Amino acid sequence: MQSFDVLVRMVQRGYERIGGSGAPSFAVQLPGADPAVFGRGDPAATVVVNDRRGALALARMDAMAVCEAYLAGALDVVGDIKPLLGLRDMFRDRHPLRSALRFVRPLLVGQVAADRAWISEHYDREPEFYLLFLDQRHRCYSQGVFAHADEALEDAITRKLDFALDSVGARPGDRVLDVGGGWGAFTEHGGRRGVRVTSLTISRESEAFIGALIRGDGLPCEVRREHLWEHQPAEPYDAIVNLGVTEHLPDYGQTLRHYARLLKPGGRVCLDASATRQKYDVSAFFERYIFRGNGTPLCLHDYLREVARSPFEVETVLNDRHNYGLTTLHWARNLDRARDEIERRWGKAAYRVFQLYLWGCVDGFERDEIQAYRWVLRLKG
């Protein structure tokens, strides 16, 4: 009981540090003990401590330790997990050695080789896993553009893909580079309009999926397993579309210079990305379990500073925080509906990783901890 009292004091201290009465109420339950309730009113959720590892993780007040204890089943959650994710500032998330090591590998083996290893850890999971929570029409791993909050995700994604094509002025017969093919959303949408899309991916699973889609629909498109920086086409493209890959291209200057080499004069680039106000502002959990490596959400002011040094001009910048928040809300709900199948096929930890990721994004967008943007660049000339 004494150890439980210590744990309660540690949690209470963290709870008070983030504002106490203004934060959601929750409870902590140890075996054989009455739950300790933090905050006023009925708790939105209860953290159940199953063993010593779970108790130690909670007492350390370290975000990574708590997440890993949850993945291992040492902690459980009864009730709505989203309010708990809004309490993340209670916990420390300082891991300087891990933060430093993510920059070492590119220095040793080069950014392209490092990206191949890191990206495959996320995208080379079976496509069926992602198709359980993405939109059913396009399979787009990027935000939609919603006409209203109750609109279907599929319609919001269609509007977004239409925006991408229209913003770069793509017409039938034009050659458009798709940076980061995913599961073929832009390739299929553009190809069905007669646009000749070249889709780049460094994931074997993605390459196979998009290749089958191109062959099955007879699209005037191709997919290549190449990193953007090693792609050297025989002739420049009419336009470039990059949906959700800027986060994996943190060297903005080099990326913009490569875009300029790939484009015809006057060509446009349509991009979107999640964003934070400080570059490399990612949690240890996100870097370890979601996207390994030295990637980072977009830092818009840093990016625009590099645009000012480049031969590009900015035509459009749109704030998509609300749109991305709605998109991740759809994904998180879809994931929860598919929970039984995911746990049966890939295990409980796989479900919990993406549960923390997606509901954490919903909370982050709501509280403006994460932002998102769409923007369009034009190459001068």
C-alpha cells in the first residue's frame, strides 16, 4: 500500500503541474486497491495497473515507459482513451541519447539508405492492415478536405485529390511525379483522368500494390521503387504532387533544389504535411514505433525561408489543421471498429500502437499541438 501511495503522489504532482482542475478527470486502479481518482466528477477513463512493470512506468512519469507498458499489457485502459492522451504533458519525454542517435545513421550510410530502412518499418506491413482504417474509395494516407464536419471521409479525400490535380493544372497526357505512392490514391485518381503519373515509393509492399492497380485498371502510369533524391527522369515533369512525404524530407533546401531539376519552367508542386511550430518536435514514442528516423513534421516558417532562397514562388498556403483532425478522427474510429480483426491477425500490441498514434493525433490537432498545411509552389521561368 505504501508503494501505491507513492505512485498516487507522483501522479497527483504531474496532474497539478498541467493545471489540475482544468484537466480531464481519470482514475488509477491497482490490484486489490480502491481506485485513486484525479480531478473532479466521474473519471473519463481508468488506467489499470496489472503488474510491477506498469506501476514502475507510471511512477517514473516517463511518457515512453508508460506507452511501452501499455503495449506490453502491463497497463490497460478502461473507458475512453482520448482524454488520457490529452494529459500527455504530465509526463516527461526527454531522451537526449535516442534523439541524437536518429541523426547518426544518415551521416554514416547516407540519407537515401537510411530512409530505405526506416520507411520500410512502417510501410512494409501488409496493405490490408492500413486498408482497415483508411478511406475505402481511395486508400489515401493523407488528410481530406471537408465541406462540413459530418461529410464522409471518402468525399473529403476525393475533394483533396481533385485539388491536387487542379492546383498543378494537370491535363490528360501531362506527366506528373507522385512523391510517395502509398496505396495508389493519387496514381489511380490522376490516371483515370488520363494523367501520366510516375509514382515513387521505397516500400516493396507499396510498389507491388500500385503496380497491380496500374495493370488491373490499364492506367497510363508507372511505379518505381526509388528515393526522390535518386530519381533522374529522361525529361522534366509538367508537375509534382507530394502528399504527406515532406515530413520524411527534412532537408528542405536540398529537396527544393531537386524539385527544380525535375520540373519544367513554370511547373507547379502541390504538397501537404502535418506540422509543428518547432522542427524535429516529435515524441520518443512516435519516433520509435510510428516513423523511425530523422523525419519531422513540417516547420512552415523554416520551409518558407528555404523557398525564399529557391527559384520557386509560393502560390497558395492553406491551413488544414481542422481537416487533418477530422481525417484522423475517421481513421481512429475505423481502427477501433476493426480492433478484433487487427488483434487476431497482427496482435494486441499492433492495435495499441496505432490506437495511441491516431487518437493522439486527434487530440493533438484539437489542441493545436499539431498543425497541418497544403501549399502550392510554382517554378519561375
